[in-house]
Amino acid sequence: MVEELEQSIRQIAERLGQELRCSFVFSGKDRVLFPLESRGAQYFGVLSLEEPPFEGKLVTLDFQGKRFSVFPFTLGNARSLRDVIPELTPTTLCGEVSWGVVEESPALLSLVFGALWEKGVFPLSGTCTAEGKREELEKALRSSLWGAFAGGGRGKFGVFSQEKAWQFFKEASFLGYTVYILEGEGYVRKEVFAWEESQLREAFFRMSSREKETWKRYRDRSFRFSQDFVLSFPEEHCLRLLFAYFPLLDILEEAFAFLENQDIPFDLGVSFEKLPPEAHFFLAEELHRRGVDFHVLFPGIPEGDHDPSFHILLARTIGGYRLGFSCRDPESLPSFPEDWRSLYLFSAHPGFPALLEVIALQDPDFLRRLLQEALEAPGALSALEAVPDRELPGILEKPSLRNAVRNAAPLLFTRHRETLEAYLFAFENEIARRLREHLNLR
């Protein structure tokens, strides 16, 4: 049967004028489904007795008394597949470590999903600051569903939307996203920390009753979390903290109420560029006091900071949410304590360097061109030309260069998508192997 199936796939490929590859097989009660990949396009095959309930059929063949039909992997068809394959339904965060990723290529995303599942990690994919644009949200959702489908559906997964305004969550909620992360930095009144004493006094006399009640809970108090870690809230600093972060509490309460009223499963999070431990404690305590069930907090631990212990201690003590950590370079993750698997990690384009390493072996000149465009520096090409071909794969071991190419992934895929997808298709196994090696999970 395997040989006959491969022959049928070759016939379909000839009709479509594309090379096709079948990665996994999903067996159901009445039908068998196959993810089918080509260079830069995604399809799926259905082997069944009856006409499948999908749209846009491209090819149909007879196969051992059944119909073998091929359909495009559109978002509509992908969502319909969830009725047949429950594993393709996104879920909220699971108990294990969760890793959010963004990739420009659905094919590369499926390799990332597969590698994370193999490591026992709950993968999420989605979009950052789509600003409610339905086409971007649909594209990210389709890519996530393909990641789960072509990745073999070997575990649960989620789909996240990270936005600058909670109102942008509306479109994502209609589409079935499961994790919503608000960029909180824009709602923090940082100018408060530079106010003159007269400005602070004036704001004090205008405080609402709710603000006063909150202020009294922290004014001139200290909270001990360990022998060496104490948070203190002297009166003036407590006032500044209150005026700076109180507006964000109202925003998150509003966002939570909206999502809760949608009657959908969801997780809510908030991210920062840099969050002081006092603000971390204040926000977490007050959100819980308001009944806001937030699930992830990104305190904005700087890249290269290998001691996020005070944030971990706060999260463990307060409880009820995960600590989020953004890492551009998965190989430079800090050494987390034993309970690190309760964290939420995020990386943009973690699979892209593995693709470039393979290109370095196959076409060194093309890699030099990609690196030059990624660095966009006049002297970059001459410096790269001095690197022997045999050393090019290793050049990507430098963290600064890996970060540069990750940041440039959207640009490079825009300019060279067809070629990059061709390499993905031709060297999928090798790219997947390198990707697994890069994921620094213990």
C-alpha cells in the first residue's frame, strides 16, 4: 500500500506541476489525512469513500476503491480539519514549559513544533502587534495550524496574539486564539518618577477612593520573601509607583472582562521592557485582588541577565501565573531553578539560523549575500568574503550574528522566499536535526 500511495502522490504532483512530500498520516474512522508539502505551498490529501467536507478540491484519484482527493491548506479547510483531527484544536497553556515562537515560513514552523514536542514543550505560535488586522491574524493562525498538522500533531499547542491595545484582541478572539498578551509599557506613566514634589502633592489630593485604598495597603510597608530579599515601599516611592502603574490595572481589568464575556478558553498576559520588582509585586497582588486571572507576566529581564532569581521568587511566592522570558537566542537561556518548567518562553525566528547553517554548506555565496543584507553594513561583505567556506556554518555560532539574522528574517523571506523555501524542502531533516541541537532545554 505504501508504494501505491507514493505512486498516487507522484501522479498528483505531476498534475499540480510541483514536487510533493507526505510527512505524516492521520487515521480517522472514515478517512485518512495526509499533510502534503511542496516548495512554499501546503496541501492535504484525504483518502475516503465519501466526498470530503472541504473546499477547493484540486485533484481526485481512485485508490483501492476509495477517493484520494487533494485540497489547498486554506484557513477555512484547516479549521474544518479540527472536526476530524481534534489534536489540531489550539488550547490554553499546559502544565509544562510553554514556548511562543514566530516564524516567517509555515514549513519551518512545523519543524519548530516537532522539535519542541520532542523536548516535552508546549509550543505556541502567533503574531506580535498585528493591531487587529484580520489578514495578519488569519495568516498567523493558518501557519500555526499547519505547524501542528505537518509537525505530526504529537502534542497540544496554542496560538497567541501580542498587542499594544487590548481592543485589538477582539479580532483574534473571533478567530479562536488562545493566549492574549498586552504590551503594558505604553500604559505606564513613567513621567511620574520625575515629578517635582509639588506635582506629587497635587496628584495626591486628587486621588480617587480606590487609589487611596490601594495606597494604604503598601505605604511604608516592607515585605520579606527570603532572608536576603525584602521589598520596601516608603511613602513617596509608593505614591509614584501607584500613579505610574494604576492606569494599567484598569486596562488589564477591562481586557480580562472582555475576554471572559466571549465565553472562550483564554490566557491573559502582560509584557514589559523592564519591570522593577516592586512593580511586579504591586501589579500581581492588585490584579489578583481585583479578580483578574492573568496567566503570564513578562518582567522584561534583559538579554544576557543570568540571574532572574528575584522575579522567579516573586512569581513562586505570589502564585497563580507564569513568569515570561523573552530570549532572542535559545542557546543563551539563563540557568533556571528546578521549577523553570512553569515558565513561558518566547523567541522570534528560532529555526532560521538552522536553515542558514544548511545554506552555508550548500551555497556559501548565497549565505554571504543573506548575511550582508541582514547586517546592512557597507563593510559587511568584504569582512564575510575573508571567511573561508568551511568556516561559514560556524560563523553563526556568534550570538550577535545569530540575533542579527533572526531580526532580519522577515526582510530576507520577503526578498528570497522562493529560494529559502526550496532549501527548506530539500534539507528538512538536516534543518530539523540542527534545530533540535540549538534548543537549550534540560
